[in-house]
Amino acid sequence: MASTTDFTKSLLSPFSHGNASLNSQRGCRLTWPNQHKPRICRRSLRVNGLFGGGKKDNTEDGQSKFSNFSSMTSSKRRSLSLPFELVEEILYKVPVESLVRFKTVCKQWYALFNDKRFIYKHLDLSQERFVRLDVDDQSIQVFNPETNARLPLPFPDELHIQKLSKTIHCDGFLLSVCTERGSPLKIKGLAVWNPILSGVTWIKPSNSCKLFDIYGFGYDNVSRVNYKILRIYTSKVPEIEIYEFKSKLWRSVDATTLKCDALWDSLSMNGNMYWLAQKKMDNSEIEFFIQSFDFSTETFKPISCVPEGTKCHRGYQRGVLLSGLGGDRLTLFHQVRHLKMEVWVTSKLTDGVISWTKYFNISPDPSISQSTFLGRISPKYFIHKTNKIMLLCEESDRKEKNFYTNVYKIREGRIEKQVEMTVSYRLCDYRCNNVYVPSLVPVPCLKELGSRKPKKEV
């Protein structure tokens, strides 16, 4: 006959072999109606001698045995609970799209997922992905190159009739410059939205806005939630304006610190903006460099010249790409015609003097390199934690007149085609690709603009 201790162990381990054997022999089935309070099967207890060897025992001694057993199982169950600090550390490693579904697990998790401390720490620990917007098909795809998983997301209703002409990523938000479909030269507004949470905030354009304005998106390092939008119009007399979410107003900014003729290939990193830039020197030569804007001091600053030999003037701008690394370094991807690809990395931006180091170079297969930068959409890339280059690019097939959106994994001496995301058969399609980090950061000013409040926890 099995002892009480052995039976208790088997009851607390319902998937163990010993317990399954006992159930099959006695024809008894243990049931678990909920996660909080297991139901004690009295027939099994009688079989194991807790109530007098198979007969119901209503004596004081029998009731005492059952009370002691219940106390043991309750104590053991409590000891199996994880400390919430450990649960929180586990949740930091869970993807955002899963956390959104977990909000209704319990009130404690719901409160945690709305805590700014948790939200921003989870964001800082998250890995980059790619996001692809197809305005004509009203589709959004988030691609995780680590798992090759594609996450389709619903296109916000507020953007269905818009045309997104420019998009910048910051903290899981996308800043999109929207024009009217029937009037592509007229800017309707700026949309700030989170594809994961589906919230959209509309920003009224500045009264001075122009179609070819350049935009930036970042935040004040004193208060990370103080997001700002930068508008730049480069001309002989440049126009600089900032929209601050706290004040909900546009205001002019001193333009004397901006000393360049053109900006392109924008990057928002750690709250600040970076661009590839050029300016004409006194000897009529053109200098290419990295231009930055600090949202805390609201000033422009040239960071560094591009590596020597890098051809990145605007006629070659799709052959040079700018990205970030670790939040404190910049990287430059350079394709030299169809002969080779090279990647450069800066020293830390907090260093007094910024220098470039060649990360690696590679001579790719001609069948890949010839079409990499021929698409109408500028490629995007980032350096993965495995030190591999993840490159998303649009490639064209001139014979079939198709466009393909592909993701490549590039490492020293080798290029691998990871996945073919989409095929488009229409030359007039509007698509937009970005490096993207999903987040739980709520869209700023969403409540003030009358958007729907989140559903209450059931």
C-alpha cells in the first residue's frame, strides 16, 4: 500500500508516471477545476488509507488526517509560486505582441505593462526588426530576422485614405507625413502612431510647412516622455521649427547652427536625430558628413566626416545607408557599385573625437549585388546582436516588371537570402520600409485627441 507521503508527491505532480499508474489501477481520475484550488479526490484518499482503508472514515482521527493533507498541499502550492521580481525579469524577454495579450491575465500584470519603468526598460532590451507598410494594400508586416517570423498587423482606420510620403521611427512610434491621395502635393497632417497598439495622434502641420520639408522625431533627455518633432526647410534662409507634445504648439528655433546644403537618410537614436549631409566648400568641392540634432539643447552639430573614399553625394545616396548600433554608435553601409560592400562603425558618440573603423567588407555574388539598390524604396539595415548585417531591400526584375522585398543576412565572406517578404506587380504601389523596435509606449496625447480609451480589464 502506498504511503501518504508518496501519494502527496504524486498528487502534486499530476504528470508523473507513478500517479498515472495509480489512476489506471484504481480507475480514479484527479480533476483540477481551476488553477487556484485543486480538488482533492476522496476516493483516492480512501484507497490510500487516509480514511480507513477504502471505507469512509468520519472519525476525528480520519478528519484530522484529511486536514493535515490539505494543509500540506496548500503549503506546497504556495512554495511553487515565483517571486514577482523573477516573473518581471522573465517578462522582459517576452515579445511585445505577447505582452499585449497578457494584459488581461491579472491586475498585477496589467499594472506592470502600464508602468513607464517597465515599458522603457523592455523597449531598451528589445531587438530591432523590420516593418513594411503597403499603403495601397492597407497592410503592415513586422519581420523578425532572428526567427524569420512575420507578424501581420491591422492598418489603422485613421490612415486608410492617406498617402504616407515619409516615415521615421522612434521608441516604437512611426512619424508619418500624410498627403491627400487626390492632391499629393498637399500635406494633410503628421500622424504619430504605434503599429502594435494601433493608436494614432494627428499633428496639425505648421503654417509654414512645405512639401519638401525634412522631419526629425526624438525626445528631451531630461524627460523621455517629452517627445518633439523637428521641421527643416533647407534653403539660403533655412526654416527650423519644433513641435512639442507638451505644449501642442509649433515654435521657431535658431537656424544658425545648421550649416549644410542637403540632408537625407534620417536616423532617430537615443532621442537625437542623425542624417547624411553635404555642403559646398569654398573651393567648390563638396564635403560629406554626419549631421546631428540634439533635442535637449535644440542645436545642430556636425558629428564626423564620412570614411575616406565613401561616395555618398545625392546621386549615389542609395548606395550609402546610415544606421545605429547600441544606442551610442553610428554605422555606415556602403556599396561600391557592384564590386563590394563594406560596413563602417564609429567610436562612441560620447567620445571627444569620433573615428570610423571598418567592420568588414565583402565581394558579393553578382546576381545579388546588381539589383540590391535598384528599387524605388531605399534599403534599411541594422547590425544584429550576432554581429551579422540584416539588410531589407527592394529588388526589381526588369523582364517581368516585378518588385520583390527581400531580407538578407550578411556576414564576413557570405550573403544569405533569408526570406522573400512580398512581391508587388504594380509600379505605382506606395511602400515604406523601416528598422523598427515594437514597444508598449502609449501614443502621446491620445486621450486629449478623443481617441477610444482602452477596454477595462474583465
